[in-house]
Amino acid sequence: MLEVLRLDSRYGRIPALHGVDLRVASGELVALVGANGAGKTTLLRTISGVQPTSGGVVHFDGRDLARLSARQRVQLGIVQVPEGRQVFGPLSVEDNLLLGAFARGSRDGLHGVYALFPILDKKRREPAGTLSGGQQQMLAIGRALMAEPRLLLLDEPSMGLAPKLVAEIFATIAALKAQGTTILLVDQNARAALAIADRGYVMETGRVVLDGRAAELLRNPQVQQAYLGL
């Protein structure tokens, strides 16, 4: 479904990605792990079209995305849940969800999101800014699901959450995968991310330095020492 080839990206004159190759098959959950500053968020932003490329290509279902805007990529089904949630605090929970469906022009996904996150249904009329961090993360994921993603890009969904909420979020991600959603997941919690993934990539300083089956990466001594605290 997704093929990234020799991808480069810069922030001004500062290189951020260097010749990145990455693939995600339909129905896969692929984890992208690495230290802060490794380029993981930049890679997601480049795939979704909010960060420009300076070299290489991104193909989605065989289509070159180079000339497509971020909005057009959403319309194709590439939808990102940004780092830090970025919900619209003064707007109601339901209005935040409906913004996710703007490109589709449909409210049909509301029932499914409320079934997945019942707390959002209970708080649908409340300002999103009054939600807890975990509830805001549920809202950010729900907002993305309203766009009917074919490829869901998740950036640090467990950031700043208590352990119990982290477990709930990862259980939800696993459930979405079981329903057939294709997911590219970035998270500092490498152990939890790889535990639910099919495959994984390890990034350092803007480069992919390791890739393989998730179970193999969990057993890899280099990954264990650098990212799993073993």
C-alpha cells in the first residue's frame, strides 16, 4: 500500500531524512521506533504531505504522491494523528470529530467512533479542552477515523499518558488493526509498539538502521540495549 524510496527531507538547510526506504502492506501494522530526533515524526509528516521532500518518492497504491497536497492525500485515505493530540479545545467533542470528516462530507462515522470510545459519546457536547489527556488522545484517533483512513499514521499516541491509559490506547490500536486498518505507528514505547506490530523499522539520525519482523526486533540485542532498557 505504501512505498517510500530513498526519501530525503530538510528543515531549511538542516537535513532531517537521509535516503529512507520503508514499506507498509495492506492490513499491516508497522512500528517505527527510535530516539527523540531520529526523524520519525518528520517521516510521518512527509508521507502525509505537511513536510516537503527534497529527494526520493512516496507511492501510495502505486501512485506517486509528489504533486498531491496534504488535503488530497487525506482524500486518498492517508490520515495522520499528530503528536500531542492537537484537538480544538474550545470546540465540542462532536465538532472536533466532524472536522475529521470534512474532506469526506459525511457524519456516518460518528456511531463507530462512539462505539469504540464510549466516553466520547458521554462527553460529546463538552469542550474538547476539558478532557483528560487520555480522552483527548481518544478524540484525536476518533477524529482521524472520521476521515475513513486507508492508511492511519499514528504519532506518539501514548505520550504523557498514565500506564493504564497507555495500555488502553495500545489495545485500541490492536483492535483497529484486527478490523483491517493499515497502520504506521510511531511511539517512544518501543516495547509496546513492537508487541502489537507485524514489522518494525528502527531510525537513527534520519536513517533507517534496522528493519524486520517485530518479534525479531524485540529479541535483537541492539534494540534491547538502546530502546528496551535491557
